[in-house]
Amino acid sequence: MKINNKFLWLLIFFIFYAVLIIFLHKTKIALVSSLGSLGDTFGPVTALCSALAFWGVYQTLQLQKEEIARLEKEMECKEKKEKLASFENTFFHLINNLQNIIADMVFKDTVSNDSKEKGSTHFEHYSGRIVFVKYYEDLLNIIKNDENMKLLDDPKKATLHYKQVCNSFFSARTHLLAHYYRYFVSIVHFVERADISEEAKNDYFYFLKSQLSNYELIMMFYYSFCSQGKQIKMAIESHGLFTDFPINKLLSKNQVRLLADTSWK
């Protein structure tokens, strides 16, 4: 504990006063009247000492107050670190679970055999992140064969058209994709509710979106237009999840206008 300089001088004064009393005692002054007179001369000094003693007590209390404040600050910092550590453990556990969900995803593709036999086909199974590539190819084929393709460059008509297409596409695949998107939204909500600074939240959102592959981002874009994708759309626009989006993979570059500008910043 750092000792106040004034308090140090007070201690020196008391030591000096004690030495002086011992010195006077050893001189063996015989006259009581002289001692009385000498004692009277110490009256103002005694009053001053009392005042200084009170001041010393005050300084001691102040030092104790400062020490308590320092300890409280240290406890507060420790508590924040423990909360952050707890948050990070849960956050990275959720991220790991998301990767497991992706790893367990399966896409079954019907492939024509190269044999001469007509109608001969077989199934190929894909798992992991490549399933998003296969879903993108499926959606691309649906759009290319759609008679309303010419509407894609008109934002207003395109919005309505894509909602219809996406609703149909993702509704038929709810049992395959909905769990992934629900879990992603739960991670977003977890970070939003965390008792950490906004700057820290932005860092964790940046880490979260860094886990997404290009085709995950693309399929998330189209999922946001279906009736089940409202929360995904809010997350994208609120936290700029598409800052590193592969725009060249969109079916039309004008589609960037279908989401708020905050999605891309």
C-alpha cells in the first residue's frame, strides 16, 4: 500500500515528540513549578497533536477506502473475464456443433448410367459442405427452366418471383436444411444477447461468417426469401453477414438490391 507523504511526516512528528519527552524526563528537572510551566508550554502542542492525530485517522480511512475501491475494481475485472471465458466456451461449442450438422448433411443425386440401357440410373450420395453446391445446382436448374426468367432484372417483380420459387424449393427440402438454418439463427441470437461490448460482438460475428463457405452464403441468400427465412434475413441485414459474398455466383447481380445495404457492409 502506498503511504501518503503527509501521513509520513505525521509519524516523524510523533517520534520526535516521544524523544523529546524522554529527553526531558532524563534531565531530572526538580522544580514542580518549572515542570508545570513547561507542561503549559506544551498545551498548544498537545492540541495540535490531537488535531494531527484526528487527521491521521482520516488519512488512514481514506487509504482503506482507496484500497477497497481497488479490490472492487479487480473483482469486477475478474468477473468480466470469467463471463467472457464462459461466453467463448459456449460460442465455440456452438460453432463446433454447426460443423457437425454440416458434416451429417446428405444429398442424394440421381445420375444416369453410361450404359446403352434406356432409363438406367443410379444414386450418388454426397455429404458435408458439398451438399450446398448440389442444392445450388438444383436451384439454378429450376430457375433456368422457369419461364419467368426475364423478370430477374426487375427488382420488384424479382422479389415476388423469388419468394415463390424459394418457398417451393426450400419447402420441399425442409427436412434436409431447416435444422441447419435454425441452428445458425440460434448462434446469432446467442451473440446478440451476450453481456459483452458491441465491438466484441462484431468480432464474434466476423468469426461466425468466416466459417461459412461460398455456397453456404449463396443458399442462405435464397433461403432468406422463403417464408421460413425471415430470421435469417434479419440476421444478414443486422450484422453484415455478406461482406465477403461471392456476388458472381448469384443468378443475377441485380439481386443484391433485394437485401438492405447493411447486408453487404
